[in-house]
Amino acid sequence: LLVFVVSGIASAIPATLVLFFVQDVLHAPAAQEPWFLATYFLCAALSMPLWLRAVKRWALERTWLGGMVLSVAAFVGAALVGAGDLAAYAVVCALRGLALGSALAIPAALLARVLGRDGTRQSGAQEGMYFGWWNFVAKLNLALAAGVTLPALAWLGYTPGAQSSDSLLALTVVYCLLPCALKAAAAAALYVFFIRPQGDLGYAT
């Protein structure tokens, strides 16, 4: 759950701030904004079968870790784009969508396996409660992202439409680099709690 929360908040922060970034940093026309979102979600949907195929080779944990590494690379790429870099940002959206596919396909499967090992699935007594809390946390991630990042941006001096270098730097740090740090922390927790204790067994499905 810790890995899921940290990773989920890292993904929710850009979702909260994407329109600010597109308008104030990229200076993209309003007609372009839906295309960036469509690219992101389409790549996420198309990538899920690919991630599930990867699970057969690398197992759940290592495949999810690969998705996190790809996500960090995409966040770093977003920090490098500027005004007018629409094609480059479209590539960033595609990479982030690919990474999102792993976050959509794998964590729930990992939870189901953990429940199976604990005997919960056999009894069925608490399975609904576990998945209920899981879905609650998924929704909470969005609320936490908005509740933390918007006040943080205001405190750093950013206001929508501002074009000062300090304001745009604050937006870039919160939109790109903060999710990058959180996603890296989630990857480290995934490795420490799941992959390292298994050793070579991490490759078993």
C-alpha cells in the first residue's frame, strides 16, 4: 500500500497541473490540449497488454519497477521542454502513458497475489475490505495531489498565466521534478520490500 500511495501521488500531481503547464510553459493553443491528453490515455490503454506480457518474463514486481523507471525518464523529459516544444511534449505524454499502463495493470494483480498468499482469497472474509481500501486510496491520491500541490505553487509564487522566470520554474519543479522524486521513492520502496527479499525468485511468476 505504501508503494501504491507514493506512486499514485506521483502520477496524480501532473494530472492536476497539466493544463497550467501546457498553457504557461508550452504556450500551446487551446485546441492542442485535448490531443496531449488523448495521447496520454491512448498510450496507457494500448500498453497494458504489453506490460502483462512482460510480467510473464520478469514477474509483477520487476515489471512494475520497469514502469516506474520509464515514468521517471518521462518526468525528466517534461522538465526539459519549453515554449513551442509541442512535438517533444507529445513524446513525453506518450512515454508517460506507457508508464501509466504498468500502474493500471500490475498493482491490483500484486495485491491479489499477496491476498492469496495470506489465505484471504480462500476464505473471502476480508477480500472485499482490502480492495475497498485499495480503491479508496486510489481516489485519495488525487485529493492529496491537489491539496498539496496547489497551495505549494501559491506559496512558491506561481499564479496561472504568470510568465516570470521564478513562477515558471516553480511550476516546472512541482509538475516535473516532484513527481520524479516521488516515483523514484516508490521504486526504491518496491525494491526494498518486494524485490530484494526475493533475490533471484523475483523472476518467478
